[in-house]
Amino acid sequence: MRNKEKQPEIVVFKFGSSVLHSEEDLPRAVHEIYRAWSGGTQVVAVVSAFGNTTNELWRRAQSISDEPEASALAALLATGEATASAMLCLALGKVGIAAKVLDPAQAGLRTVGDRLEADLVAVDAARLKSELRQAIVILPGFVGRDEGGYTTLLGRGGSDFSALFLAHQLGGRCVLFKDVDGLYANDPACSGPRPLRFAEITYETTLRIGSQVVQAKAVRFAASRGLRFSVTAIGASSQTVVGCGRDRLVASANSTPLCIALLGCGTVGGGVYQRLAALPELFTVTAVGTRNGVRALAAGVPERLIACDLEELVESECDVVVELIGGTKRAAALTTKALRSGHHVVTANKALMVDEGEALLSLADACRVTLRYSAAVGGALPLLEAIDRARKDGAIRAFSGVLNGTTNFVLDRLAEGKDLESAVAAAQKGGYAEANPRFDLNGIDATQKLILLARKAFGISLPFAAVAREGIDQIDPQLVRQSREQGQTVRLIASCRQEADGLVATVQPRVLPQSHPLASAAGIENRLLIEPVVGAPYLLSAKGAGRWPTTEAVMADLLDIKRELQLATATELFEDLRECVA
């Protein structure tokens, strides 16, 4: 999402080999990137080779030659970074986020000096900023090009240097993700009482005690430019800010995993379980509620965690209940019971939030817990967050969008000459449509999403009947084909506009010129166009259907709750220590 009158924040994330041990760790990086991107930030990801890859490549080079030629060795070692970068791009695409890998030549990363210990001197900042308007930009760490076009390396730990150099050139902030949530006075891995963590630290102290965590050359570069940066761990709420004018130590509490009770283990539920199970230091799944255990077992859920009594499950010991069973009546009863039991709730159930959302949100406030539902609207597309950001800039006049990826996919197939039945079958085969896609085709799904967005944008709960709805279930395939032949596109558009006498809301197929910002939404991509009363429009796009985009939105809500609880615990610990000192 971008407002043409306002420059978005840029953040450079560095993911090193200490956090990306293998491709199985890629979802961890995706979670952090998605969280920043969904908040409206443009993200550059600098990626190191997986785990011990660089050392292994070095060993292989030395098995051939005791003194490998520098340019050949640099080219060989750079393949590890290139592989990890490409695989992160694929992982982002899997959850519906547009990403692009740039090699050092495309990024204009110029270096001088020794080919194995080079220094960065230039980058094509204009190209990077242009690419960031469309996608996450991924760059291989510790690699550049010299004046002769040869591959060069920035030395051990050089990805830290790359990230800081890019942040400086792009005018952004930099976060170095490590296997610890900051710099400590003593090694936190040692036995005994947990050591104090630096909340703030000077460059000088960092060079003295932190060289095992942050590359010294990178710290010296940051010091020479007065560039502050953060050191933290994936999923952590705490960090160390390097480059402050003082050293400030704070007590650090041991982080305990968030206990999750999962209701439903279907397409999305199974994906959420797998993501939670891959983050044992952050989450513990206490139980998985399902009518039968077949799909849960297929998703890898241990039999001991499978529970059939959902009413008992939502009152059990846990921190968060994730509701993914669908429907309204039973989901509302279970969610109500979970909130009254003092549990936070995350749901992807748009029907629930349309029919019962206001009452449930009020109940959550009364029970002093959180109800989050980002995944109910847009899959990986952070529509509710986009509306929130737009409202902070001023009043909204209107919004319109392609809110249902299934219909988008079907319309594309109709334009290619297929009939409706075969187009729907193709969507089902691809996992983009349910066994019964009626709510997609008749516009009910898009209408439910529109109602939730209107509630967020205008503070008004539209009755379902107030939305003029027409789906694509009765559309003439010939009209869709002819529109394409004439250079136009048919899209199911949900729109809501503030008029003098109230809101005007519609869901209907529309023939759009190719120049229209919603016309080029392809496949299962969703798009939202927000028109503020003052200023330029916002446009947001990403995949809106499928298992993994929705899973990522659920995970983002869970990680936000995790961070908020960690911060609350840290605040309580600080207050207790202050009282003891007093």
C-alpha cells in the first residue's frame, strides 16, 4: 500500500546463517517480513547462506587447491548466498507476497579493495526504491562487484555490513536478526542467572564485547555514519539498539512459549499447526480440536493432542484459542466461551465477524483480552491494516477492490475460453475454491469482506441486505471473452462510498479498461483501492486465497499477541525491580 504524497518507511532486514540453518527456517524470515510489510513498510531482505554452507564451500575449494584463486573462490562462495536468496523469494511467493531477487550487478553493489575482503562504495538506490514499490527486494549478503565486474566478498560476517550500507544509502532503518535477542553483558547461553541485556549500547562497547555477534567492520561503518541499528531475534519483542550515546542494561525475562488451542484442522488449520510446530521456542500447541482425527493426523498432529470436545477445549489452560472451524452459531458460542475464560482469540471466520463481530469485540474488551481477525479478510493481503493506516492519514471517501481470489481466477479462465463448470473445477484443483464454492460465485464472500472493511473504514455496520449484490454464477462467459478481445477485463468489484445520505455499497461484475488499477489483478490476486478525502489513493495487492496466505495472516496475529504479552511481562519485571530498589 502506498500513498503517493507520503514516502513509506524502508527497513533492511538481515537474516544470517545463525537463524537460517536450512530451508526449513525460511518461514521464520517470512513471518518477520510479512509483519513489517503488512504494516505498510517497504522491506529489503539481506540473506546469508544457509547454516554451514559457506564453510562447506570453502572446504570444497581447498580440497581442489590449497590456495584458491580469489575471483574463483568468491564466485563459488557467492552461490550459497544466491541459493538462500532465491529460496526466500519462493517462500514469500508461497504465502502470496510479491518478492524479487536482485543480484549484486542488478543492485549496483560496487566494491573496492581485496576480492575476499572488499568494501562497498555504491548501490543503485534509485532502482531499489523503484523495485520496492512493487515487491519485497531480496539481496544476497556479503557479495558485490568490483569495477571489472568480478564477484567480490565482504569478509566473514559481511552480510551485516551489506545490510547497514543499504540502510544508510536508502535512508531506512536496519535490523540484524541473530540467534539472540540482543547484546548481553555475559553469554546468555551459559548456566546460572540470566545476564543483563543491553537495551542501548554505544559503538565502542559493541566493538569491545559484541564482535562475536555483529561484524566489527559493520559496526565501524555504522559509527562513521552515525547510523543506529537493532540486534534482535526472530519473534522477539526485545532488542538492543546500537549507536546510542550510553550503555543501558536491563533485566531480561526468560521468554516462555505461548500456549495455543487450535479449533479446526482443515486446509488452513493444518497449515497453522505446521507453522506453530516449527516454532517450539515461541509456541506450544496444547490441543487440536476436530470432529475426527483423520485430517489432523495427516497434518502431523500427534494423536495425544487431538480433542473432540471443543467446549471443554476452549476452557482449558492456554493463552490463545485459534478458531478455524467456520460457520457462525457454534463458532460464536465457542469464541464467547473462550473470551470469558480469559483467552485471547484469533479467527479467520469472516461470517462470524460479520454476524457477531461487534458483540464479540465488546466482550473481548470487557474481559481484557484480544480478538484478532486479520485472516478473515484478504488472506495474505492486510486489508484491515491498510484501512487503519489510511484512516490515520485522514477521512476515507471510498474504497473498492477485488476481494475474492476464487472469482478472479474463474474469470481469467472464462476469458481464455473455458466454461464456468471447468473454470470452477480448475480453481478447486488448485486449492483456490472450496468443494462448494457457492459463496464465492454468488458474491456472498466478497460482501462479507466489504461489510468488515466498511465497519473499519467508516465505523458503520452495514446490514447484509444494504449491499447490492450480484455474483458471477450467472455471468455470460461470452461477455467475459469479448471483453478481453476488446482490451477490457471483467472483475467482481466490491465497492463502498460515503455519500451525503449514507454509504452506497455494491458487489457486482464490472467491465474495466486495462488502465484501471483493479483490472490487472490476475489469478488469485486481491487488490484494494482506497480513496481518501484528501490526497492520492492507496493501492494494495497480494494473493487473497489459498492455505498458506491465510495461514500467514493467522500467524501474524499470533506473533503480535506474543510480542504484546512479552512486552507486558517485561514492563511488570521492570516495575518490580524499581520497587525493590526504592
